[in-house]
Amino acid sequence: MKLILKWMLLILIMLASLKSSSQTVTDSTTIRLKKPIARLVIKDLIKGDGDKQEIILLGDKINILNQKSILKDSIISNLDLQINNFNSILFQKSNQLEISQELTKKLQLDLKKQKFKNKLTIGVGVITVIGTVLLIN
């Protein structure tokens, strides 16, 4: 037990003889740095501020690019819709053209039939007139 007391006393004396400093809070907290270290700290601070601004600008740029992408997608979908509408109109016009061509062919055929009937009627009429004239004479 005596040995432990001696060691404790020795440790206390050693601790009391050591120089120590405590941090006290004062109104002006200044840290003094050597010039080369201060320059490096200032460069790092400036670079850090520049990096923060660059991050903000890059975020804005990303937002603008996302908006452009959304706008391009809407334009593309609008153009696809217009293409589909034009294709539908083209299909309807081609169907109308086919129908009008078929009607034209039918009308031409009917016209030929009617002309043939008219010629036949005129021919029968002429033959009838010639036949009656011959029979009368």
C-alpha cells in the first residue's frame, strides 16, 4: 500500500510540475499563421468558394438541360402526332381517289352503254324510216 501511495504522490508532483495551457475564450479569437500557410489557407478558401458557386451553376445547368429535354420530348411527341394525322389524311385521300377513279370508270362505261343505245336507237329509227319509205314506194 505504501508503494501505491508513493506512486500516486510521484504522479501528482509530476503533473503539477508540467507546463500546461488552457484555452480561454476572449472577445477576439485570432489564430496566427505563418505567411506561406496563410496563403495556402486563403487559396483553399477561395477555391472552396469557387467550387460552391460552380456546384450551384452546374445544378442550374442540369435543371435547364432537364427542362430542354422535357421540351424536346413534348415537341417530338407533337411531331409524331402530326405525322400520324398526316398519314391518316393521306390514307383517306388515297381511298377517296380510288373511289373517285372507280366511279369515273363506271360512269365512262355507263356513258359508252348509253351512247351505244342512242346509236342503236338512231340506227333502228333510220332503218325503220328507210323500211317504211321502201314499203310505201
